[in-house]
Amino acid sequence: MKGEVRNPVLQWLIFGHVWVALAVAAQILWTTLFLHEGTLARRYALAALLGSFTAYGVMRLARVEGPEGKEYANLMWYRSNKILMNVLVGACGVAAFVLLWPLWPKIWRIMVPAVVLTFFYVTPFTSSKGIGIGLRMVPFLKAVLIAVLWAIVTVTIPLRLDPVGFSEFTVIGLTCMRVPLILSLAILFDVRDQTSDDPALRTVPIVFGTNGAKSIAVFLLLCSATFEFVSLRGLGYVTASWVILIGYAFGMVLAVRARPVRDAFYYAILVDGVMIVIPLCAWVGVMLG
């Protein structure tokens, strides 16, 4: 069974995508450190958590009856919990909609393009000759698009919810600061998937090899750590600027040890967990300071 996980807690975190939903919320809450007032952004973080759980749930439930449903452990888990997951996914979807509705006038101009890009990336399209077409087939786009979309959802939109507001230059700058972190982690997932990815995708490890991809991921983490160190010190969070480096060190260790093996715990918990550990370190540093 591909991707088998026996621990029931880990099954919920990995197969149920609870962990990655928590990562989305953690990334948004991290952005609130840069806001003048974060009430609306925290509401958005909860909606994003529920919405992420819903989105992944809908994708998995749509596939459980297909031929893959008996091949992959996550789809088998969804099949065995189909009634419960239908209820939870539906309830979370409604809750996310209710939470987002008052915020929609402020975020729709950013949210709609992000959703459209995501749709045209995750949806497979083929030509009349059976050749794959669309965003998925653009060389190097996979990791870059994931990083940009995550940055928009977790940085640009929360910044737009600040009642005081920010200049366009500041919004773009802070959004770009988050891209190297997400891009580095996306490259590590490409390292995991390089044996199964279509070579036409031209992912970073396919082009530069495993060691080359890992080196690029470490470099991007160093860039992101530098950005955050300087920014936090500029905001007066001196202690946090040092503590946050612990989270980045954790990410770099994972990058160095990454392998093209589908290890569910390593990637779905530890690598994805970097997106939780770094904001947590920032929060601890702020509390200590």
C-alpha cells in the first residue's frame, strides 16, 4: 500500500490534511506580527484553516471511487471514513464560507486570481492527441507556482485586512519575502517525487539532480532566514530575530537529509511542519522579548 501510515493520529494529520491546514493558519498568523491590528486577519486564518481542510477533503473524496482508491493509503483511509469525512468536510466548508463572507469585499480581487491559477494547475488537460497541456507542463513552474500562491494566501491577503493599510510596495515586498521559504519546501517535495514526476515537468531535482536541488533549497532557506532576521530586528523584536533561526536550522537539516523516497512522516509531518515551527519560534521569541 503506497504511503501507508498506521498511527490513527498521524492518519488524521496526514491523510485528513489537518497538519497542512494548521500550517496555512500558522503562516497567516505569522503575518499578523507585521500588522497594526490583526482581528480580521485572525478571522481569515481560521477560515483558511477550515477552507484548506475542505479543499483537500473534496479532492480526496472525489477520487476514492476511482482506480486509485484501492492503491493509495490516503484514499483508502478516506474510503473507510467516507461518511464522517463527508460530514466534516461539508461542515467546515460552510463554516469557512460564513467566516469569509464579511471579508470578501476586501479580498476577492486577490483571492479569485489565486483560485483560478490553482484550478488550471491542478486540473489535468490533454490535447486531442492525448498530450498533457496546461500550467503543469511549464518547466520549473510547479514549485514556483506553489510558492507564489502560498505567499499570496498567507501574506498578501492578511496584509490587505489591516485596517491601517500598507503601500503596494510594502505588500509586494513582504509577500516576496515569504516566497523563498515556501519555494525551498516545494523543491524538497519535488525531491521526494522525482522518481514519479513526468520528466517533461522539468522540476528542479530532475534538472539539477538531487544534491543540486537540496543545495538550492538550503540557499533559499538562508535567504528567507536573513530576510526575517533583519525584518524582526527592524520591528524591535530582537529576541524573536534570534529564536526564529532555530526554526530555519530545523528546515535546513531536513533539506540536507531529504531523499527521493515517499516517507509520509518525513515529508507530510516534518517538512510541512517547518511552516508551523518557524512561526511558532517567532511567536515564542516575541513572548520572551
